[in-house]
Amino acid sequence: MTASDTVTFQLNWEPNGFQSPYFFAREEGFYEAEGLEIEFVEGHGSPYAAERAARGDADIALAGASAVLTTQSKGFEPLAVAAVTQKTPAAVYTLRDVFGEQLSKPAQLAGRTVAPSATKTRILTAQLLENAGIRDEVDLLDVDPHTHHRVQHKVIDGTVDAAVGVVTNGIEIGREHDRTPDELPIGEYLDIYGMTLVTGPEFARDRPETIRSFLRASARGWAAATRDPERAIDVLVGRNATLERNRDIEQLKFETAANRLQFTSYVRKHGWGAQDPDRWRRLGETLSETALLEGAIDPDAVWTGDFRPDESLVTEYADRIRPAVE
């Protein structure tokens, strides 16, 4: 690795609060201290990001774990090098005046119509309903091709009882329309990974130290942003001034990711980015029961812990951020 080592970082979507730790890490000089120059690339969803990394069109990508496995089912070799969020950010959300009562448990969805925003969130919702024993009692719609914005409108106008997106989607429309929202985080009920950092086989083989440096700096970014979320969002808004209008929502997105999706007992024990083979296998079993996969998958081959640095800033991540999350 040289002082001018450039890394193309493919985001899963346009910059938002969930991604603020990486922009904060760059602003604070954490990547530079590792001899890295990061080129952020806006994305078009996790499947797009995971496939770009697997093809070698991007060095490292941010992508959901389910997208990593579906990319593998297409014959590619994506490799998750760190689990960014230990729980899926998917959530069922609604407005109180539409639903008629506070939504607080899956059983309340029986007899309701629910609209998912994407194929992967539909799959997770189906599993949530199956586990609750009410799958046949819920009208879980097919995915609307006009993305989550159309789904949000269906909740707002009462066309459906609830929708599926990510945490804070409900809060966002509730604030915008001065109505009371409710959210049911799917990650509280399904042991499914959320976002991961992914690379391809060539990059993993040729630039292992670059990956370790990237993970070191990213871990520092997550810890620093968790301790000072306001500054992290300042940096994000500084990059994209249009986010100023909803900066409180962007900060809520990050704080939700940091405190509810990332910081778990597993992270407390194993450190930032740690991955559990059993969780990958369970996700593989869930996806194998759907029509999402295009071929065979091997959950044990889709991830590795070889690139996680052993430095205390990673392994003691929980200790470094505990004051911010307790």
C-alpha cells in the first residue's frame, strides 16, 4: 500500500444518515492516516452495489447481506469482510390513524394489507409473519415497481394498512404530515444481518492490507460518529446541503443504526465488524425458501473474518462507544 492508495467505495444508495460514519471518517482524516484516498460512488440499491464489488468494478461496496447471497447465486464471488449492522434495518411502519391502534407486535398484522418496498423486505416480512403464525391471514402485496416512495403514499392515503421499508421511514412521513407513526423493527424478531462491507475475489487477493486499513478507518469512523452524531451529520449535510431540511431524520437514521442495529451483545463480545457463520447460514436457509435466488449458494464461502484488524480500536469497539449507547 502506498500513500496514494485509492479505494473506490460503492454505496448502496445516495448518501444519507446510515452512511454518515464513512464520510465522517474521511473528514476526520482516518482514511488518510491509513494512506487511503476514498472515492465515494452513489448507488442504486444493495444488489447493484454487491454485484459491482464482485465484478471488480468497485473495490469495496456497502450492501445488505441478503444481496450478497443473491449475488453469489448469480455465479459471482462477493466476499463480505465486515458486518456493519448486526440487525436488518427493515421495518413495518404505519400511521396510527390509518392502522386504528398502536402497532407494537406482529400479531396485529393479521387481517391487514401490507405493502413492501422491495423484494428483500417482502421476504423478511413473509418470514416475520410465518414465525408469528399469521402468514395466511395477511395480504402481503407484491413489490410496487415505483419503489418505496409510492409505498409511503399508500400508507399516507390509507390504501394499505402498513408498509415495509427501513427504520425511520414511518417517523419521517409522520413528521412530514403531522400524524402519529408506529414502526415494528423486523430485526427485533428475525436474526438477520443488515448491511455489510463487501469486496471481490481479485481485490481480496491482491490488496489485503488495503482492506484492513479501510476497516480500521471505518471502525474509527463508526466509533467517532456514535460518540458525536451531531458532528457526523454536520459533515454529511456539508456534502449534500439538500439534507439540511431533514437533518433531524438523518441523525435519527444514524443513531438508530448505531444504537439498535450495530451495537449488540455479539459486538460487545467480538468487536466491530464481527460475523457469525450461523447467522449467515440462517439467512441462506431463509432465502433458499424463496424465488429470489438464481442458483446455488454457499453461506460459508460468502464471508471472511480474515481482514478484520486485531488492533484494540476494532476489538474493543464496544468499550470505546459504551458511554454513547448506554
